[in-house]
Amino acid sequence: QVQLVESGGGLVQAGGSLRLSCAASGSTFSIYAMGWYRQAPGKQRELVATISSGGSTNYADSVKGRFTISRDNAKNTVYLQMNSLKPEDTAVYYCNADIYSGTYYFASWGQGTQVTVSS
């Protein structure tokens, strides 16, 4: 089993910044792509950003130019730097990792961290 633990959420004013972290621990499986998703009240979970093991990134149009995803493979940790935050960024942010056990692939999710942006 692989556990993902997020941290860094909180309350911030519009225009402010937050940095989310997600650390993977547990079995020594191979972690491939990692990413961040978010879910606002009454809405479906949506992709925010992903990063491959090689560092290739992908962003939702709504966060391009404001958010930056990065990872430290040695620490099995992924980060999300969020700048110029808007009230519509308010959501629970979830970390995701695609993992290979040696025989099968599976996805692991963190428990989520709340981000609230006040206007």
C-alpha cells in the first residue's frame, strides 16, 4: 500500500499564494505520474495539474500561468504552488499518484486538503 498525505491548505485572500505538498509513503512501489485534483461544493472533481516521472506537466486552462506543479522524486513528493488565487479556486484539493506494484498498476489518492480563497 502507498499512502499519500497532503498538507499546506488553508484560508487566503484573493491574490494570495499557497503551496500544497503531497508525500507518498509505504510500500516501495514505482510511482509514475502524480497530480492534483480539486472538488468544489456541488461540483465534480476536476484535474488541476499533473506531472510525469520525467517532469512533463499538464495544467487545466483555468490555472495556467498561476499554478506550478513540481516533484521531488527522491522524496516521493509532489508540490503545487498556487499564486494569484481567486475565490473560484476554493475547493478540496486531492493528490493523486499512478503506481506500479511490479505486477499491476493502480491509482492512490490522498485524503484532501481544504483551500479557501476569500474575496
